[in-house]
Amino acid sequence: MVDSWSCGDQASDDRVPPGVDAHVAHIARVYDYWLGGKDNFAADRHAAEQARAAYPDVGWAVRAQRSFLGRAVRYLAAEAGIRQFLDIGTGIPAANNTHEVAQSVAPECRIVYVDNDPMVLLHARALLKSKREGVTAFIDADLRDPGKILTEAAKTLDFARPVAILLVGILQFIPDEENPYAIVAELMRTCAPGSFLVISHPADDIEPEAMAEFARRYNELAAEKAKFRSYPELCRFFDGVDLVEPGVVKLPAWRPDSEFEAKFPTVQWVGVAQKR
């Protein structure tokens, strides 16, 4: 499948916002480029194209990830009755952000976004445009500091009531030595019974040769290194919670809205689970 996204005019490298290192690729800006956005610099575009050479369908794969996020949030708001969302690793705003999807179902939904990239912070205002009945907030924090995230999020969310924790396309940037499993467990331990965990994660056992080369090329050029994981490794993140059907599956197989979505190229495992 050929990636037909058009990128248009990108950000100028001579007008770099404060706190942004335009000379080293950052995943939020690389994703923005793959999605056809303009908030990226030459280093991001170079890293993105080097990685794309190993896996040409990456543009469709990240588009599929956005579709999965929308489907998961819609399921949580419409079918599971969730009204609170903690979206960690927000990225640069694109179509169908979490608050837009959740509040289109239930305007009273409360959403907290978390990211620590200065480029994302510049766009935080767009993520704070809530329905009148609902609330959105933004936290400048790193997933490696779940204590800070939970403390700040508690100013907007009530952790005595169910919350959905969204970790879509972020856990691959936490290496094994930093124990991503303990981070996820700490986040879920704070949440009330009935809360949900949503994860999407690039795989190292789907098209393994292409993904190994993809990771090698990307990691040579990016500030935050990626660690892809296998199906059993992703399943470990869901220890102690109950998976929602169809369980941990390839991304397009998680409740697709159409035959078109079901046929998206994929190199990710995904899952949604509920805390007992």
C-alpha cells in the first residue's frame, strides 16, 4: 500500500521555538511528519525517511494507530461509561484527539493530556478546547515520573472513580532497564476498580526483519531510542487486569469500524483491559 499523505510546507529551521532542539529528531515531530503535518524540522524529516526506507508503510501504520485511539476512546465512553481519561504521550495534535472523541459521546468527559516535548507544549492550547460541560487539562511531565503525573492529574480527575489510562505509542521509549512494567503497574494501582488500560506498541515479531532495520535506522538519528517488543512482552503489561475482547491483537483487528480499517498495514500489538 502506498502512503498518499502529503506534507506540504514544513516548519522553518531558522524559526525554532525556545527549548526545541531542531538538530536531533524527536518522535512527536517525526510522527507529525508521517501524518502529513508541518510541525517538524529537517532532522525529523531525515529520520522519518530513513526509517520509512525500512518499512515503507509507516505512514499508514501511524494513521492506523490514530484510528485505534479513536475506536478505543469511543468504546470506553459509549459502551464502558468512562468519563475520565489520562492520555500519556499526547504528541502534536492531529485529527480526532481524545477529548474530541470522548466529548462527542459524553460532553461531560474530563481529559488530562501528558507530554514533555516543547513542540507539543506549544500546541497545548488546542488540546484544551473542551465542551462546556467537560474539562481538559495538560501536564508537562515524563512517563518515567508516574508519581508526578498522578499528583498533577488528581487536580482534574477523581481517582476514586474509574479512569482510562491511555498509553498509545509511548511505551516503546521506555527501555527494559527503566522497568516499564513497574511504571504501568504504578499507574493502575492508583486507579479505582473499573478503570481501563489502553496500550498500543510496535512489535518486534511482526515483519521482524523490517522492524529491526526500522528501529536501527531510527535510533541512529533520534533523541529517544525505541525498543520494540513481542506479543508475550506486551501481554505482560496487562497482568492483573481483564482484557476486553478481542484481547491482545494486531492493531487493525481491534474492533475495526470498516473493512478498510481492518486491512491497514500493521506492525503493532494493541489491547484494552479493565481493572477488577
